[in-house]
Amino acid sequence: MSGHDVHIIGGGLAGSEAAWQLARRGLTVRLSEMRGSPAGDSTPAHQTAALAEMVCSNSFRSDDDERNAVGLLHHEMRRLASLVMRAAEAARVPAGSALAVDRDDFSRFVQQALEAQPNVTIVRERIDALPAAGLTIVATGPLTAASLAHSIAGAAGAEHLAFFDAIAPIVHRDSIDMDIAWVQSRWNKGTEPDGQGHYINCPMTKEQYLAFHRGLIEGEKTSFKEWEASTPYFDGCMPIEVMAERGVDTLRHGPMKPVGLDDPRTACAEFPQGRWPYAVVQLRQDNALGTLWNMVGFQTKLKHAEQVRLFRTIPGLEKAEFARLGGLHRNTFLHAPVLLDRQLRLKAAPHLRFAGQITGCEGYVESAAIGLLAGLMTAAERSGERWSAPPRTTAMGALLAHITGDAEAADYQPMNVNFGLFPPLPAVRKTARKEAYTARGKADFGAWLEVMRVPA
């Protein structure tokens, strides 16, 4: 094993979490990350060489572990002393009931924790081919380098799939016109004691919305290479202009929905808090200082000049200064239900495990959770211990089962954790079903921890 027990390829959220879990259990890890290598390797989307860099958004989504599947996943990961969840708490910024972080603080926490771990050796190197032997976790994410992706396709014996992922713009807070925009969380959920919400809202009239919708349709967009033209998008990160093409009201029922948001400029005797606008653009805090805010749901493949022109037609953003404009990158993932066994091992080469978004899970927290499980599985295998997966009634178990065989293989696509992956509870009335899912999941997860004797 060349001086280490396990080789991890990829220092994103999944690879970092797997390394942490292995090291805590006494195994030595070589963590290979190509960003920061002497050759200057990177990806089209990453901006730094930091471990666990968050590229697309700064949000881990809902932190509600009583009514939300991703909140339950947070809960389970915390019970397993997840490094990613510890870093998220340390770097947390206001986001209502969601868990959002300062990206730089988050990555810094993860990297410093791993650098301080004596069982982890971080090597800045690009791996061009899968190791022929030795326990290995491949966690290269959706932006796997072409040479390694070719090696993976060869080892899998099947062509890997691909989709596009788009990045939302980030705006400087002091360039937003707060005489037009206002701060409020939808339905005032998660509002601070001083009455402040966690989102900046930019209202649109019907005329403004229709003009904006037309601009999205007609705006100049990034062109595709010929070989990329048939690659599908993932619905969970759909470019806003692609959503606009699905119908004039699609955005008003999606990222620009106005319900639960009261424009204070329209306050009157009948509506003392104000009325709902025709449409709303929301921005969410992106760093701890509150100086940067990202445009929620505004992933885009518009060309940069077109983004500046069109987004400055949004009321409140007429003088917006952008810290980052939106972008587009090509993501790859394995046909996991066919290629991987129930322990994330490549059936054709079982010394290789895959973790994170390359398996077809979608989202930061899902990626980290699969990395965590890959670490636990590998630790058990290396130590000759028995391994049983978390029950399908838990968030981790449901997500793992979906990836490793429960999904329909013929049309497998990236998936966030959701209650649709859980065994149903038909006897529970619909209004109480979410709480029932999480209560069952917590109980079953606790029982699994006791049986497996997994240290927290």
C-alpha cells in the first residue's frame, strides 16, 4: 500500500469527509488532489486550490431535521462526527431555516482539520489512471479530469454519463438599492428577534417580469461544442433561461415565486405589511461578513456581458456590482446502479470505491454523506469487521440504496435526498407524514449505531 492504508483521489467534500472518517479510526490515508499541483491543474469551475471548495452555492439547504429529508441527513451526519457538518457550523451565515456558510471559512476549516490529522497525507498531484491494486476511494466529483474519466470508463466496462451544471451570480451587498429591495424570509420563517429576515427581495411588476422573461429567452448564451449538444441538464440545477423556455409562468412558480413576501412599499390600510409582487428575485447571504449575496436559483449559461445587462434590469439591481457572474460546466457521473455494488465498490474492480457526486448523488451534503459512508465501509473492510448499511428508513440508507441499485437503471439521473426515496408510510395521514418519516429515521439510525458500534 506504499505506506498508507487507503488512497483517496479527490479532495472535495466527499474525499475530505472519507479521509476524516478513516483517519479517526486509525487508518493512514494518502489524499490526492490535483488542484494546487506543481503543474497548475484545476477545473473549469473551481477558483482556488482549497480542499472542499464549494463551487455552485453556499447552501446545504434545509437544516430542519423534523420535517425535511436533507435536514434529517444533517442530523445523521452530525451523529457520526462529520467533518463537513462541523465545518458548516463553524462557518455558518444567516439563511433562515437553511444551513448556509461562508465558503472561504468552510474550506479553511476542512483543510486545517485534515492538515492537523497525523494519519492524513495531502499530496497535490493529478492521478491519470485508476490504481491497479490497494484500497482506493475515487471522489473526484462531477469535474473529473479527462484522463482519469477515460480510465474509469475503461475499468467500468460501460460509458459514463454526463450532464451540465450551472453556477449562480454573486452580487456585492452595497450595490443593491435597498430603497427598492427589502429584507424578509418567505412567510417570515427563520426571522431574527429584531424582525429581520435572511433574504433580500427584489420585486417585479407584471410588465417588468414579462420583459425580463423575454430577455432570458432572447439573450446570447454560451455555445456548446458539438459533442456536448445532446448532454442533458439536471433538473435540480437548471439554468434559469432553460426554465424560462418551459413557459412564461414557470419562473413565477419556481425561483421567482412571490408568495409569502410582502413588499413594504405597497403597504396600505387593507394590507398593512404590503402586498405580494407579481414576481420576486431573491438573494441569499454568501459570506460571513454579509458583503456578498448570491442570486437564488439564477444558475445561468448567458454570456457574461448579457448577464450584466439583463440582471441590471431587475428592480434594486440597476447598479449591481458582481463579484462573480454565472457560468456553465460539464459534469460526469457513473451509471451507479449497474456498475457499483451495495458497498459502493466497482463490480469489475472491487478494490475501487466511488464516493460523492461522481456516483450520481446531487448536492453538497449528499456528496459528503456518501463520502462518509465510503470511509466507514473502507475502514470496516480494512479491519475485517462486519458492515451493514444504515436502514433504508434513514436518510443515509435511502440515498445509498438509491445509488447502489434501487434506482431505475435505464433512466438513472442525479438525485438529491428526499422522502420519495424512503419506504412509504401509507397509514400515516399526509399532514403528519414528514414528521413521521424523520421520527422513524432517527429511531432506526440510533438503533443502527448501537448494533454497528459506530463511534460518534
